[in-house]
Amino acid sequence: MARMVQVAVAGDASEAEQLRELLQSAGIDSEIGAAGEDDPLTVLVPEDSLEAAEDAIEALSEPDDLISEP
């Protein structure tokens, strides 16, 4: 299994799920994770899909959406 890496940080669970669905529609596997209960939610993708995931988020996101990248 490929190592999972962070592609984005979500402001809340709804945004994290929206990003995950966006990636799924682009054919990219993803997971939502957080280091601890009070830590921000991160969207993780397989390391070999990172560039494609970044491109998909950029292409499919609204221009005024703020997505933090590592």
C-alpha cells in the first residue's frame, strides 16, 4: 500500500468530506485524518497521486475557496 501524504487541510468535517468527494470524482483515493482530537482535519492521498490530487483540487475548486496546502 502506498504511503498516504497530506494534500490539504480542511476547516471542518464538511469541507474535508467535500474535498474527499472531489478527489473521488477525479478517480483519486483519499482519507480524512487528524493527529489528535483538537488538530485540524487533513485530507490524505497516496504519495504517488499527490500531484494529480493537487491539480484536481485546483481545477475543480471554486476560485474563492481557501485550501491550505502543506
